[in-house]
Amino acid sequence: MTPFETADLQKLVNYNLIMADKDNTYSTNQIKKLSECHSSLGKNNQLAAPKLSRWKDLNQAIIDWWNNDAIEATSVKISEQNNFQFYDPIQKKILSELFTKFRELYPKKNVDFEFSFITKEATKQIMGEEYGITTHFTYEFTNGDYSEYIRLKTAHDPEPALIDRAIISKFQAENEEYITAALGKEELIDIDLVDNPDEIIEHYFKILEEYLTDRQKIKPGDYCNFCNMSSTCGQFPLVSEGKINNRVRQVKVSKTNLVKLNSCERRAAWNVQYGLPREDYVEFETESDATKFHNYAQKMLVNNSENLDERNIDNFNEVTSTEDQVTRDKLFKKYQGLISKLQEYSNLEIKDSEYQLGFTCIADGVDIKNGELVDKKVATVFMGKADLVARVNGVPLIIELKTRPEIPEDLLESQLYALGASRLLNEEEVIILHVYSLENSTQVKERRYAESELNSIKEKFESIAKKIGSWVPYNALSPKYNVGDWCGFCEFRNTCSEYRVSDGQKEVISLEEIIRKEKEELKRTKNELSNEKENLIKEHADLEEERREKLNEILLLEQKEREQTDKLNIKTKELTNVDKAISQRLDKKYIKNEKERLKKEIENIKKESKNSKTIKEKEQLRLRDIEEELKLKEPMLNNINNQLSPILVVSNLENDLLNLLKIVLKDAGYETHEKINELDEKLSIETRTWEGFRGKKEPNPFTDARYLIKLIEFSINNENHVPKLSHFKNLKNEFNDLRDVLNKEHHTSINPNHVRVVELGTVIIKVIKSILKTKHYSGETKDYIKEYSKKANSLVKPFKKSLAKN
Ligand code: SF4
Ligand code: SF4
């Protein structure tokens, strides 16, 4: 095997000997993010991070330079021109310096140079599929069988992550070097290998497996500051109208930079948007007493209500046991002050510490596209880390621990937390408590925020977001600077003063500004005029169109009117003709006949009305006569009634009974003697019993009530022979009683008395009632029967009364 073959083979082994499917491959950076918060690996929105663009452009400049065979000065110039042209002078200078440093560390040599997708990958089977974790290198220099893998780093801390080092350690081959080109430090640093790469890689695969099998909700922490998902993950809710999508530029502003922004925009912008290197960078800082106090207090109080009791104050000494006595005393004093102030809050529960709180605002802003300034929406995520997060009687309470006196910026901080907490927790009221633990005292400042205050805070931060949106990416000089006392503590004070304009420059700038504004004004006026012209032309065209439409309408109306007139003329003619035809048809004879007929009708009507009038008058007269007659006869009638003889009454009753029997037989179709005789004969022939029952035959049946009653009685028993009397079928007893009482009357020679009148009358009245009850009769017949009933009652009534008296 030739050395070339060995190197190539080795390369294969190193570069993904076991290559994972692309979709299942995660970079070490992604795995690191997953280890912090599963949600941080969502779909990225565009980040306003020119520092990242700066890194990309530096990389491209290096590649261009290396691959350019022109002389050094020319290739450098061309690379810089091509890749740094859009940057402002500060960033151009930074890029040029880093580019120079790289060229000094790696001057052009006759070696192979690789710059794309240089990786080493560890793989593992998870749920039956192969997954990979990949560490990336920026360049690879190869000289024969020797390879140098370079990680380009511009940050102050160039140390690769543990997982990168583990993968490198695992796949390291004999003829390979792994180097970090730390441009910030102007150093080439060998990457430290680890002794237990498998263990570390396994640990990270475990994290990946957890993510794949049991994805967790957001888990905020310090890393939120570096997370691309902060405006969409929900931890920093959107408070403005609008939507976050990939057409929105995003800027993250920490609480510290928010405070800086309050005094100087440039200082905040250089930190959050342009990532300019700080001049006060200190690699290692000893933990201050303030930090210690924060840490110990948080440790004591989170989820530990016992320690909120003043009686347990000494527990604090346990956690500070490793500190020297002076420090312990100082810290205890502060802690004591804090606990005593917290006594004012009953039902206090401290739930968390160092908790990320904030919100997102969207505002109109700008961006650079192909070197041109364009409008763009900008989402600003305002975020801060609250020292202690609590609830008091259910209301959110944020506690900020300060080891310095109150400053005006604390108000801004409290507003940031208040709006963030209210939106995150969906609460309408939030309390922010600043505790100032000073040398000899502890003071507190409590601020309560309700709906109206929270709305004003939102508006305030939206106007801050508008300022932030106006910072032009690539141009670190676009944010305004504001010189003041704070400059003494500014991390950019040298760079800033170097890039501040002198009075002379200021004048030129202000003239340029005036000209620019005038140009803009002219451009605006020109646009307005051109818009106005366009509007006028459009208006004119619209009016012309309207005129045409109206003309057409008028023409149509005229046409319609003409048509209507023609139609009217035709109809008038038709009408005249019709009139003529009608008058012709109505001849004289017809009219004469009609007249006569009408006259007759009128005369008849008149006659009728005269007749009816006469009749009416006659009737009225007759009625009057009757009434008078009645009046005259009434006393006589009473007298007669009183003097009625039982003989006459019995005779009357019998006479009326005969008439009643005739009526009911007539109704049944036996209205004459002949008809009754025919029936008699029929019954004699058809029944054997009739003649026996009847006795002697009556030649004039309608004169003998008892015969007629017998006939009816027999008919009741022989319904099929005399069906026409079948409606009497239930009156057998009544007729039988009637016949008995009549027989009694006829078989005695003694004149009837009151008792006999009542006896006969009662039986007759009962028969009449029963006949009416059959409901067989109607009309005149019924009226007659009723009349007879009335009469029978009136005849019998005086006798009943007289019997009752006696
Ligand atoms: S911002 Fe924080 S909480 Fe939100 S996804 Fe990123 S790391 Fe997670
Ligand atoms: S030095 Fe002063 S003016 Fe310049 S960025 Fe810093 S704070 Fe602003």
C-alpha cells in the first residue's frame, strides 16, 4: 500500500467511515443546544447578527485569497474588496485585522487546502436508525500524508466544546493535527484531547435519544441569550401586533444592554447587534461578594419556606461555611436584612431563581439588501434574569437583590420584568420588589403593576423597539451615540471616540444631512406630484367613462320614450275602435227591453217593500190587539183555571191524547183510517196474537185512543211487523200504564175528581216526555208534541197544587 493510499484510506475512516443519513446528523453545536433546551432547535428566524456575517465574510476572504494566484497585495485587496465592501469602517477594520492575523499565522504554502464540509462524525443506532454527531472544521491543510484540521475562532474563548474534543479524540489518527486558529489571541492552539471520548460521546447520544423519544417543553436558562428561538418559543411572549416569521429581523436585548441603551444607543447596539469586541474584556473574574450573596440567598430561599422564618436565620451560616469570617459576617448581615424585609409578605412562596423573563416587540425597521437600505419589520426580544421568582397570595412577585443603592434604571428593569411576567403567566397584576442590601442597612422599593400601567409599559418598549429597528445592519455607525458620565464605564470608549466626528466633520455631516434631507424632500415632492398626476389622469378617465355611460343611458331613455309614445297611439286607436264596436252592438231594442225589465224590477221591489210594510204594520196592529186581548183575558183565564172542573180537564186530556196519538201514527205513515185498517189486517194475517190482543175491531180507529195505544203496544212487541214504530221499543211500560189509566177512567161511572185528574195527567205527561226523549221527532211534529206537553202540564198543575195544599 502506498503512503497516498494509506492517507486516503485514513481520511475515509476519519471522515465518516460510518456516515449517517443526512437527516439524522446533528452538529455538536446542535447537540449542545439540545442539552440545554429541546425547543432551542426549532426553525430559525433570521437573526440580526452581523457578527455571524462577519465571520462568514472573513472565511470567504481567506478562501478567495488562498485560491488567488495573484501577488499577495493584489489577492488580499481583491478579497477584502469582494467580501468587506458593505461594512462600515469599524467592522471593515476588524475584518481586515483578523484577515491579517490569519495570513500571519498561515502564510500561503504549497500544501493542499480544503475548506468545505470537513467533519468528523460519531454514529449510533437509535431506535433501529443510524444517527450521527458531527464536529466541523473550517479548513484542512494536507501535505503528503500529514493533515492539519483548523477550527477558525475569532471569539475571546476559543476552547472547543467537550463533545467536539471527544469526537476529535476518538477519530484522531497518527498524522493529524487539530488546531484552533484563535485570531483574537493571534495564536494557534492545539486542541486538547480527552481520555474518555466514548463515555462523553455516549452521554451526548443519550441527550439526542431523549430529544428524539421524549421531547420536553421549553427550559429557559442563561443560554436563552444565545438561542435563535427566543422570539417564538413562548418564554418571551409577543406583546405587539404582528407575527414572527422569516421576513422579520430579530434582535435580542439583555437587561444590561437595555439599561445602557437608555443612556447611549451606540453602546447597546455595539453589544447586541454588531458584536464589536469589548475593550474591557477580562478573562477571569473572581466571584464578587455581590454574586456570592445572590447565590447563597437563592440557595437558601428557593422552595424553602422554612428559611423565610426569621427564627431559622442561622441556617445561612451553614451554606457560607467555606467563606472567610469577614465575608461570612458581611453576607449574614445582608441576608438578615433581606429576611426581615420579606416578613412583610405573608403567604410568600419563592419558586425559582435566575429566571428568564421578558417579551418581544415588533416595530418598523430597516435592513440591507444587495447593499441597499430596505424597510423591514424588526422583532426585539427584551430579556432579563430575575433573581427570585415568587408568589404572594397568588400574585406574582419578582425580587431583585441589589448590593448598591437605588438608581433610576431600576425602574426600567422593574417594567421589563412586570410586563414579561404578566404576559408569560397571564396575570393582570404583578409586584416587583427591589431589595437594596447596603453596608449598614437594607431598603426596599415595591412597585405594583396593573393593567393600565402594563399597557403604558408596552407602548414604551415598542418605541424603544422602533429605535432598535432603525440600526442598520453592517453599519455600526448608524446608531446614535450620546456622550455622558457613563462613557467612563463604557466597554467601547476608545473605539467610540476614534469614530466620533470632529466639529469640522460635524459641520460637513450636518451640511450633507441638510442636502440629503432636501434631496429626500424633493424626491418626496416629486413622488407626490407624480402620484397626484396619476390620480388626476385616473380621475379624468373615470369621469370620461361616466360621461359616456350617462350619454348611453339618455339615448336609451329617449328610445324607450319614443317606443312608449308609439305604443300609446296604437292603444288609443284600438280603444276608439272598441268604443265604436260597443256602441254599434248596443241596439235600441235591447236598451228598451232592458229599461222595461229594470222598471218592472223597481216596481216589484217597491211593491214588495210596500206589501211588507203593510204586512208589518198589520202584524204590529194584530200584535197590539193580541197583547191587549191577552191583558183583558188574563184575569178571566186565571178565574177559569181556578174554576176548571175535573170532568172537563179529563175530557181535554183525553182529547189531546187522541190527537197526539194520531200525530205520531201519521208520522209513521198511518195518517188515515184506511192506512190503520190496512195495518190492522196485516197484523191479523201475520200474527196470531193481534186479534186476541186487540179485541173487537174498531171501524174508525182514529176515534179510539185505547185502540191506537194497543196498536202501538203490539207494534213494540212485534217490531219486525211494524218497523216504522220501532223508536217506541223502550216505551212499552209507559204505553202500558197509559192504557191502564184510560181503561180505569172508562170503566167507572163516578165523575173524576182531583186525584184522578192528576193520575191521568201524570201518566200522559210521562208518555209525552218519553216520546220526546226518543229524539225521533223534529220540526212541526216535535213542536206539536211539545205544545201538547205544555198544555197537559198547565191543565194538571192547578190540581197538583190543590192536592199539595190539602
Ligand atoms: S429561548 Fe430559552 S426557553 Fe426559548 S427555546 Fe431558546 S433556550 Fe429554550
Ligand atoms: S463611549 Fe460613550 S458615547 Fe461612546 S458608545 Fe460608549 S457610552 Fe456611548
